[in-house]
Amino acid sequence: MRTGLAAAAFGMLHASCGSSSQSSPSSTTPSPAPVKPKRILILGGTGFIGPKTVAAALARGHQVTIFNRGKREKIQPLEMKVDHLYGNRDPDLPAEDDKGPDGKLLHPDASPKGLEQLAGKTWDAVIDNSGFFPRHVSASAQLLAKQGVGQYIYISSISCYDETSKLATLADPKVETMGAQFENYGGLKALCEQAVAAALPHGATIVRPGYIVGPGDPTDRFTYWPMRCAAGGEVLAPGSPDDPLQWIDVRDLADWLVTLVEHGTTGTFNAVAPAKPARWGDVLATCVKAGGGAKLTWVPQTWLEKHVKEEDEDFPIWSPPVGKTAGFLRWSNERAKAAGLTFRTVEDTVQALRAWFPTEIERRVKVTAELAVKAKAEGKEPKLEAHPDALRAGPSRDKEQKLLAQFHADPAG
């Protein structure tokens, strides 16, 4: 995710909350009218955001249908029972879209194909958390709009902003690859937003999250810090304690997405927490306080800039508040707060990650072993994690200790 200037919220807020209760003659505040159960379609539903959104919707009495290829459930089944439709975000491909070494489909005539299982059906609202290419998003948005869907919530990203705080653009708007360095990601997200707005000009809800963190996060970006501090010892803390930080706990995001459905809220929102940018030092202090006996050693950004190549920097979540990232992690969330977004404490997120991660490591090791056995039985070369028991983000302990030793030997740089 890249940007360079202080943030401003974009888009207009349109809230349609239905008729409100009239004031009671007494001095007590009347209770809000109960929300009518909604029929919600989630495009995706089994990754990181999806299961939390499904759980939040079901807990509030809504009917949920999910649409995906059906692949992830084979290694990580969805624990909740919902209606399940199968297909592919690419309208030209079947759900079973595995390809051979030559790049061709192994089962080109497989069924179901594309969006065909969505045809002839309708829902009150759609939550699209799996759209990455505008052709795919346009196909689903256009189809569902024609079938009477009134609200389409598209999960975009803060990365849709470029370094001037404007929407990112692409030299080739038809590109369907992220690029070697993920350089196309922001521009593709911006184009997906435009596809939704074109299909539902009065029913588009664009949500732009920052780093999505919490239990279930497959990237380990935020998770690195509480788990590294839990391991104890000297921890390299990059930058300054006063550097800003923003994120969004997946549980807060999921709850709020359901709130947007319940009220039919449309518009464009930056989904970042906390209410105001946090201090990096406070976040790491919370990780230390959670236990493990870690000691932070603050290494200034100027020292890191001299001794670590930009492409070798591996300090997840943190970005230096200078240069290209001067305004990063300072995005306005005022419109989102006005639309009902609330935030749990960083202590809650840290404790939840520490409780979840050990069992997640066990799952990753187990799944990796099962996939290796399956690949061997099929005579295939498995593409698996080399170290499924290790964090997927952050410097290795060896790299961290070498940098710390170098810093202590010459802190002035």
C-alpha cells in the first residue's frame, strides 16, 4: 500500500435508515426500531474477511448466501451453515479452474461456470470482498443490478490512493496482473470501484480499509509484533515511538459492513482505526505489556535508511512518516465513524492474536503436510511453504539480531 500525502475522505455519504421512532412523552430515549432481516450475498466468504462477516450477519438475524469456487473449504471449512453457490469471478472460467504446466485449463468444460449460479436470483445487498479485476467486478455488479440488488458494497483498499492522494491510475486499464511488485494493485482497485458505481449509481458503497488485522489474518503483518514480543528478548523497533499507525480489526470491519447493509448506507469511506492515528510506540508497548519480557530497542528511520536497502526492509505495518510515505497512516475516518464504524482497543486485538496464533501455526503445519502427501500421490511437484511454523512477515530472528548488533556498534550510523 503506497501513498504520500495526508489523507482526506472522499465520496458523499447517503444514509437511508428508514423511519425513526417518534419521541416518547417521557424523558427516556426511545429504542431504535428493529432492523428487518436482510438477504445478503457475499462474493467470497471463506477467506479472512468473509467468515467474520458471515458470523456477524448470522448473529444479527440475516440470511447469508456465499459465492466462490469452493476451493478454500477443502483445507479450511467454513464453520457456519449458509447457502452456498459456486462459480468463478471470471465469467469465462469454470469454478474448477486449475491449469496445467502449459497454462491451459485442465477441465475447460467443467460446470458450474462463471456467474451462472447467480442468474435469476436477487438479494437485498451484496458484499464483494473478492474482486480484484474490473472486468470481473463489472460482470457481477451489472448482473446483480439487473436482477434487482439495491446495494453493492465493494471492499476496496486505501491503496487506491496514489502518492498525491488522488485515485491511482494504470497505463493499461485492461491489465489483469498485479505486477511483479504489486504495483498495479491500487489502480485495479480504483477501476473496480468505478465499475461498481457505473452499475449501481445510487447503490454503491465503497469501503477502503487500511491494514486489516486480527484473528484469521493470513499475512501475519500485524501479528508479527505481538508474537515477536511474546518470544521475549531484545526487539528491534523501527522508527520513532511518535510515528503514526492505522489499521482495522477484521471483527470491527465485519460488524460495520453488516451495519451498512442494515441501514442501506451508500458512499465512499476510509475504514481505518483507531478514532485518531495511534502512536507506534503505544502499540508496541501494548505488545510488550501482554507478556514475554521483551525489551524494545528503537532504531531511527535515518539509521535504517543508511544501513538497510529499501527492498530489504521487512518491518510490517510500520511506515516512516517522511518522503513517499509522509502522509501514510494518517487517513481521515470521519465519514466512516459517522456511518457507525466503531473500534475495539489495541489491547483486545493483541490478546486475540496471541490466543489465536498458536492454533493457527498447528493448522498451517498440518495442512502443509497433507498437501505434500496429496501432491506426491498425484505425481506433482508441491508448491508449499518451506517453513509453515514460522511467521510470514517481519525479519527473521537472525536478521534482526544482526541489525541490532550493527546498531549498537555504531548507533550514529
